[in-house]
Amino acid sequence: MYVAISLDIDPDANSAVEGRHDALSSPIEYGEIRVDACKKGLQKILELLEKYDIDATLFYEARTAQMLVADGMDLPKLSERHEIACHSLKHEDFLGKVSGIPMEKKSIEESIDKAKEILVKIFEREIKGFRAPYTRINRTVVKVLEQLGFQYDSSETVTLGTGWAGKPYPLEAFDSSLMELALPSFRDAKGKKMSSYLWAIFEGRRIFSEYIDAVVQARDIAKQGLFVFSIHPWHLYVDCRGNQFGKNQARKNLENLESIFSQLKQILGIHILRQNEYLEAWLEEKDSN
Ligand SMILES: [Zn+2]
């Protein structure tokens, strides 16, 4: 089985807001966008990835990337070994689920196109992958991604085991041939549903070994499949309401994350790689059959 570590690099404790397309940092009453915790968390995670020699996939919200660069971070250098992918322009609520104002095709197109342009300018790299804010996509978003030349989306969550073995699939449900690299969901030892987003660790609700157990279990179900982990860098230092974690919790979060990276490296029969790398190899193999 293959494992990908992906980061959604977006504003601290971001939240969709009624009446506007873009997201704000919580508490939204302040009307602010903050990236302090994101910056700290991203620096730490990139250090850990280096330490464990892991290539990851970085889904950058374009606005956050701009703010981090303006804040003195050398993102192109820090991201060199990783895949650069897109996580929208300003964390738009495309479907209008919270904003109450679903976006028209034209404005979705403008915002994703602009996001891509900003990321290409900063990183001078090709952008192939997309993850939607709140992992919410629909037919319009998928069509736009296809038109803008994206190769894959990674927003859907699918249950591992019941007919899905972690393989890429075309988004036929949206009349599209865009490939999907879905996020897995699965059951913990007690049968409770779990996702591969690590937020539950950072909120003190789960421990690292539960994720390692999940990978070991998935290894047999998803033999040539991909198990995608996802992390919000800010979540190491603030909770989803925007409150700073105490020193102890922040230290625990880092330890938990480091344990995941170090244990993943030791599990037999898994290979950690970037999402684009996995997809390319998979497509090649499919072509040769
Ligand atoms: Zn996000």
C-alpha cells in the first residue's frame, strides 16, 4: 500500500461565514485572517518531514501562501522536495453551504484560476492537484478544475473496504474524467468511524496509535491503493475555535505527529510518496495493461 501525507495550508482556525464567499479565522466576529499558527505549524511539520525523509503534498490556499511569503518565509525553498497543489484562493465556500450564496461558475473559475496563477508565480512549478475548501465539490467545481488543466482532485471521502481499495477513480458522478484521489474513512477498534484528517489528535480526542493501527489494517485491504493523511498546520497550535493550545497540549500534538511519521517509516509493506507521484505511476501502469 502507498501512503501520502498531505497538508491543507490555510488560515488559522478558518471558518466559512454567512453572507460572504471567503473564509475568516475564528472567532469570525473579529473579521480577521490570521496565519501565525499556520506559519509555526508549517515550519515544524516541514522540519519533521525532513527529519524522517518524507515527501509530502502541500495544498496551499493562495492567499495564505502570499501572506507567509510576505512574512518572510521562503516557501519555494522550504517546499522544494514536496508537491505543490492548490487549496483555492481564499478558502471559498463554493457550494454556499454556510455562506448561503452558492458561487456561479464564472466566479468559481476566476477564483481557482487566480489561485493557480499566484501559486505558479510563487513556486514556479506545475500545479496538478486540488483540494476544495471544506472538501466540498460539485459538478461545477469539477468542470472548472478540468478546464483549468488540473489532473486530479483530492476532496472526496470514501469508506475503505466496501468496494473501494484506495485506488484513483474518475469523477463520473459529476460527468467528468478528472481523477479523484479520495481521502479514506474507516473504523477504529471500537467500530467508531474515523477519518484520516489528524484534527482529532490535535483536539486531544485521539492518539497516534489509532492512526497507525488504521494504516496496518488498510494495508491488507488496499494493496495497491493510496492512504491519504491530511493535516492543517495551524492545528498544532490553536483549536478550531481559534483558542491557543496550552504549552502541554502543543507539545503533545507535536509528539503525536512525530510518532505518526516515525512509525509510518517502520511499517513493512507501505511506501510513502507524493500524491502526484502515485497518480502518475498508477496511470502508467494502467496504460501498459
Ligand atoms: Zn482548508
